[in-house]
Amino acid sequence: MTAPSPLWSTLTDPLVRQNPIMLQILGICSALAVTTSLATALTMAASLTAVLVLSAGIISLIRRHIPDSIRLIVQIVIVASLVIVIDQLLQAYLFEISRKLSVFVSLITTNCLVLGRTESYARLNPPLPSMLDALGNGLGYSLVLAVLGGLRELFGAGKLLGWQVLPLADQGGWFTPLNLMLLAPSAFFLLGGLVWALRTIRPEQAEPAEFTPPALGEGAE
Amino acid sequence: MNDLAGLFLRATFVENMPLTLFLGLCTFLALSRRTETAIGLGVAMIGVMGVTVPLNQIVHSALLAPGAWAWAGLPDLDLSYLSLVAFIGVIAATVQLLEMLLERFFPAIHAAFGVFLPLLTVQCAILAGSLFMVERSYTLTQSAVFGLGSGTGFALAVIMLAAVRRRLAYADLPAGLRGLGITFVLTGMMALGFAAFAQMVAP
């Protein structure tokens, strides 16, 4: 088996093996709030991926010129400017969805995922790998958002992207919507379950136990 | 007066930042491993939110809101699209200033905060506090109360979660659920509890 080229693994690693949400606890804030329906989740995922790739490219291009002491402020200003552009674009072309997303598009600025990637990767690497790394992370984030958004919309309203997939009980079908799915707690439960499932499939990601009980029986008198 | 108390309680319980609005979850989950760090983070949140939300209210109403430059002969100027950059700047500056002041005058508290203070610059909850303030057009007093209330709510939630996680360290969990997984489930249960507060608000 030949080793995959480094660029390819830069792109694909964050999808499942190093998923930013599941493993690195980055960028969760927005992941949960916007996933009540698939359409908002996908819009959010696309906006975040765009901001991530562009900011990684820009910061990586000027990485030799940023003084170390003020690098956080420089990075945040670049990210914030990109977010403003995306926000204005959304308001111009997708007004309905942008109203549902409310402040969460602006909050991409403080999404730890963006700053985390620029700080730990784009600052130290040339533009091409940085943008690939950003794209991979953006896609990994989008994957989780799409799964969560799809599940919540399907079970919460019986719809997918606004289409009625499961016939509702009060319209002659059999499906009673689970209202809990549209509320805050279910997002946490689903994400917890997703993390559990992923770590059961890939046991090497499981965290070590914080406390190991002393072995009973052997030393007991 | 009564309104202000209601606003405080509302920001603390009903619109709890991490549990009902999912804001600031990154730090919420990452720093709730130990109770001491959770208390430090909570106090820092109260301080920073109590300062930055009113400050941003001043910045917004004096410089950025539509018509704010009317006295200079520019009544049509609307700079509100700059608010994001301005707010981030104010927050970063406040955090930096707070850190310098603490380091100079209260080194013990500064050491207790450790790395959390600079991290607060990129805390979604703090920025969201300022954005909500604009969206709901609070006055200066209201925004101060709102900032303090949101900070208190965050502190309450993170300290509670840390306390529960401390007990859980001794539980025998399935390997895949350990750490992050069970924390999500726990947060979900706490969110269920806080959802009950929403029912208690008088319309």
C-alpha cells in the first residue's frame, strides 16, 4: 500500500479521522444553534467553509509580514472583514435564511474553528496546503452540520429541505413529529450520540479514563 | 427598577447563553473539567460581559448607528455594517486591559485565570451579547444589566457542569462515551432543566 500524498491527507484527515467538531471541540457553538433545519445548516456550513478557506489563504500569504505580538488582532480583523462580506451577500440573495440565522453568521468571526486553524496551521504553512487544510476542516464541519440538521428536521417536522418526507399524523399519515427535536436539548443529545458512535467505530479516539478504580480482590485482606 | 430585575433574571435563566442559545460552548466544554477553573472562567465572564456590553452600546449609539453623525452634517451616514469589527476591537482591547490591570495589581487572581483571559476575546457569548444588545436596542442601563445577567448565567452553568463532571470521573462509562460524549449528554439534560424556566416567565 503506497502512502497517500501529504496534500491529499491534509484534505481528507479532518473529515472523519480528525473531525474538528467531534475530536477537537472546535466550533460547536454555531453547529448546534443552526441545525433545526437542513437548509439553514447547509447555508451555515457553506458560509463557514468559504470564510475558513479565504482567511487561511490570506493569512498564509502575509504570514511573514504579521508581527507576532499583534497576530491575533490581525487575524481577527481579516476574518471579521470576510464575515461582513458573506453576511451582506446572504442578506442580498438569501434573505429568508439569513433572517433565521440572525446573529450566527456574524458569530463565525469568533468561531474557534476559524481562528484555531489560522493560528495553528495557516500561520506556519504556505497558501496551498493551508487552503486545503481549511477546506478539509470546513467539509468535516459541514458533514456534522448536515447530519445533525437532517436528523433534526426529519424527526422534528417530518421534512427534508422543506419537502414532506414522512406523512404527518394530522394530515392522514402516520408520523407524529417529535417537538423535542427542534428544541435545544436534543441537539446536545444527538451530538453526544454521534460522538459515541464515532468513537465506538474508531476506538483509538476514545479518551482515557480519568480515574481507574483500584483492583479489588487481589490485595484485599 | 422592576423591569431591570426582570431583564437580569431573563438573561441569567431563560436565555442562558450556553444552555439555551448554544453560545460560548467551546470554552464551556473545554474548561469545565475542574471546578476551580470553572469558577475562574465564570468570574472572568461576568467581569468582561459586564464591561463590554455597555461599552459597545456607547460605541454603537455614538458612532455607528444610523444618524449618529448628524451633528457633523452627515445625517444619512449609516456605519452599522462596521459594528462587527468595532465590537471585536472593543472586546479585544477590554480583555487586554483587564489582563494588564490584574497582572499589575492582583497577581494572585491573574495567576488563577491563567490562559482563559486572552481566550475570552474569541468567546462567542461575549460578542453575541453585544450583537443582541444592538438587535434589541437596549439603553445603556439595560445593556449593563443584560451583560451582567448573561455573564452570571454563564458562570452558573459552567460551575454546575464542572461539579457534575467531577462526580462522573468515578463512573464506569462505555469507552466511546467517555469525556466529550457524556459531557454533551449532560449538557443536554441541563438544557432540559433550563427549558423549564422559559415556562415560568410571565408573558
